[in-house]
Amino acid sequence: MLIMNVSDLPEDKVLQEAIHTLLSGGVVAYPTETFYGLGVKFDQEKSLERLYSLKKRPIEKALPLIIGDRELLSQLSPSVGKTANSLIEQFWPGPLTLVLPALASLSRYLTAGSHTVAVRIPGDSFALRLARAAKFPITATSANVSGEPPAADVKTIIEYFNASLDLIIDGGITTGGLPSTILDVTGDRPRILREGALKREHMAAYFMPG
């Protein structure tokens, strides 16, 4: 296991190592704008399976993704509707996860059999810069064992996973706070699955009839 501290090294070097690890099938812990996340490349089936095992995650819970560019949505979803596009324009990058129809080719670890996929462009953070540099979707599940609190520092990540991860990006103690709001936009009207940092009132126009 390699630990790289972003305050001690050029960020470009850290990003390069993280992308190399992801492309090689590795698991990377990285800081987001709230807590630490665990990343694998979205189409690496063995890596996705390993991530579930590490987290002891129930198979019925899908893995959310981050991307750095909305153009990458074509690798995840066959269609992005008018409402979803309006939400993307208004709230991405930011704390809004959209649940979209999933391509049939996506791993069951990303859909949990729901035929949907959860994705966002994160707010300003190392996670955003990683997603932009990688140019492919990356898992963004919290860095914890299922049922335990999300990790806000490297010490906690090591307590959870020992040396099981391939790379830890040490960004210090993260700010914590509320997770992203999850909005299902696969139906006729948006549906809030989890209200987080982005409140319903901020999106009021999308829930009005008409």
C-alpha cells in the first residue's frame, strides 16, 4: 500500500499515480469535499467485486460514481432527459447525485439490478480534479466498512482496511458535513431519494406542476 500526501508532493504527480492505480485495477482512497471515498475504474469487474468485499457492502446497494465531464454520461446512460440536463446545468459540479437509466452493459455492482446508475460531478475538491484528469467514471463510495462512520482522515481508513488498499491519497482531515442529495430523474417527475447538502427548496422549480 502506498500513501501519498498532497501537501508534500506536486498534485500532478499524485493524480498521475492515482490514475495509473485505477487503470491497473487498484483501489484508491481519495479525499472528497466531505469525507474520503474509495475509487475503482467503473468497468473493472474484478475491482468492483473486490471493493464490495473490502467494504462488506450488501450486494443490493449499488455503487455511485463521479465523473469530471458530463460528456462521460454516454458511457453510463442511454438517455439524459430534459429535466436531468437542466439540473446538471444548474447544480454540477456540486452536491447533487442524479439517478439515471443505466446502460445494459454496466456492471451489476453499479446498478444492483435496478437498471439505474447514480452519478455526479463533485464540487471543488481533489475528487473533482481526479475525475477530470482520469476522463473515465470512478466509484465514489464512502471509505468505510458498511455500517461504520465514513472516514475523514487517513488514520481511520487504515483502521478500517489495514493495508488492503493499493493507494491512499492523504489530503488531511476532510470537512465532513452532509452528503450529496440523491435525485431520481428516471420518471416523469424528479424524486428525492436522500436529501443532503442540496435542499429541496433549492430545487423547488423542478417539483412544481406544469
